[in-house]
Amino acid sequence: MAKIKYHFNTKSLKIEKVQVTMKQKLTRVLYVLASGLVFATAVLVLAYNFIESPKERMLQREIEQYELQFKILNDRLEQVQSVVSDLQDRDDNIYRVIFESEPIPSSVRKAGFGGADRYSKLEGFKNSEIISNTSRKLDLITSQLYVQSKSFDEVFALAKRKEELLASIPAIQPVSNRNLRRVGSYFGYRTDPFYKVTKFHEGMDFTATVGTDVYATGDGVVTMVERSRGGYGNCITINHGFGYETVYAHLSKMNVRRGEKVKRGSVIGHVGNTGKSTSPHLHYEVRKGRIAVDPLNFFFNDITPEEYETMIELSQRPSQTLD
């Protein structure tokens, strides 16, 4: 109920009741409504900014959960990066050294994806930094793993080729010679038994009885099977690949055909006395790039270092060849 007000009329010298006009009443009502509206607005603003709704609380929890997951993902990416770095180090400093291959350049290993624009869409958010950093790490690791995968494919091919090389190199003696007494003449300048002049002997002569087994000294393919009454007599040539060839001369019998594949240790023929020969023996040559090299340097699967030293010493002595 509105409070009744009075005022003293100086003209009539009477106390009179104050009459409130309609305009004044309307003004007061509008003032009250405006004040209420301002107050309500202030309450709503405060509630909106400082009081979370259930939906906002749920979204905030989800954001916090995503932040935690990103941090865990970053930690795991760091661990993966450490493993990848270890694989790269082993690849460059162990595997490629063993197989005599150049290490992969750092510029290739650290190549990334695209450019800076690749991550521009991730900028401008509350957690942009952690999201973009995680994306960069993931892309870098993906790139490095791809390069490493290709590198391991290459290393595997190198290993397979190395295995083939080790099996193909003529690494044993062509006849059984455990006591080292069967070498009649070595590689180098020797006296020709027919002309009595010094000539370069392109192989080694192994003395043995006719019919003694002759072995292929490495895996390969028979490229020549020749029968002759002069020169090397009955002779076999094997191509071992990788530039290596071996020659087996003065044979009494040949057990292989041209084009046949042979394995190290296979019996390919038998010692004889055919061709230009003074007595039963095997003339054996190793060629690298069609150039004769000392067979003595290839017996590493067959003799000890001490036996090798003994044979080196014997090879220094003057001798006469058997062919």
C-alpha cells in the first residue's frame, strides 16, 4: 500500500495531502521495471560467465580428458621416437657397415610432410600447441618409419646378396690336402718343365693320383667343359658370379655338363694327366674379372692362419711347374 504524504501549503497556510499524478505513477512504474530488468540482466550475465551448466561441465570434463590423452600420446610418441632412433643408429652403424653400404643421409631420414600450411588449420584454439606438436611428431615418425622400412628392404637384399657371395667365392682347396703336401707348384713366376724358362704360372698345381676327386670350390655355373690333348687337356671352367671364375685342368674324367649348376664341395671331375702335363696333377686357377689371381688367398674356409703362413712361406721358394 502506497504511503500517504502531506505537505504545508504556504499560500493557504494549511497542511494538505500530496496528490500523485498519473505521470508520476507511470514514471515510478517504469523506473521499477527498468531496475528489475537491469538486475535480472546482471544476474544472467554472472550466471552465464561464472556458473557452469550441466552441459558445460560435461564438455569441460571431455576437454580435460582429451588433454590427458594428448599428453599420454605425446609420451608414447617420445618412446616410439627413441626406438626409431635406435633402429636408425643400428642400421647406419652396424647393418650397413657389415654389408658395405653407405649410411642413409640425415636429410632423407628427417624429411617431413608438406609445409607449414599443413598444420595451419590446427591454430587458433585453446589447445592448438599440443595438438599441432603431436601431429608434427606423428607425421615425422611416420616418415622415418617409411624410410626405415625401405632401408631394411635394401639391407635384406644386401644380406641375401652377401650370402650368395659367401657361398660363391672359391673358398676351399679343389682337392683334399689336409697335410699341405699336395701342392707341387704355386702362383707366380716358375720354371716351365718343357722349355726350362721362367714363365708366369697363373694357378697352383696339386699333385694327386689319377682318379682323385676334384671339388668345385664355390657355388656357380659350369661355363666350359673342354676335351683336348694339348694345353690344359680336359678342362672345366666354372663361373661363380660376382666376377669370379675357376679353372680345373688336366682332368682324367669330367662329371658335369656346360650350363650345370654346382655347389661348393661337389665332385666335378677327377685328377688326370691330360694335355701339357709332366705327371698326374690338377692345375687350378682363380680369376677375378678374367684376370688370374693367387688361389692361395681364397682358402680361408679350408686352412688355419698357421697353415696359410706355412703355404705362403713355401710359395716363396723357387720351383718348377707340372705343366
